[in-house]
Amino acid sequence: MTWQIEWYDKALKNLEDLPVHIRERVVKRIDMVKENPFHFLEHFERKGFYKLRIGDYRAIASVDFQNKIIKIQVFDHRGRIYKRLY
């Protein structure tokens, strides 16, 4: 069974604002994550969160293991995402 992906509104808006070719690359990677999430997700320094690298972009996600849901909470360029978190 594959995992489900849920996007928080702000993360989804940041994705939609990207140029089409970058957005397509992100969507392809997210589809790969659905099949085998822990091949791509890395532990993040905040407890209970994971990060996903997609070229110059990063996604910060929480994982609901019981229901197999990955919730992408923050998505942005690598130079901005960590500043937004702290």
C-alpha cells in the first residue's frame, strides 16, 4: 500500500508559484516518496519531522505512521526554508 501525501496550504501555494518545469520535478519526486518514503526522507533536527531534498528545494514533513500519511508542512527554496522555521 502506498502512502498518502497531504499538503498544508502555505506549502502548496509555494509549490504552485514555481515555474512549471521545477513543479513537475517536485511532483515526480513526491510520487516516488509515496512508494518508498524512508528511502527519500531524512530525520530533521526537530523531533517528529523529516526533510526531503528536491534539487534546490526542501520540504519539511510530519509522518502519521498509523494511517500512512505524509504531511508536507513547509516547502520552499533551501536558502529560505530554514530561515522561515527559526
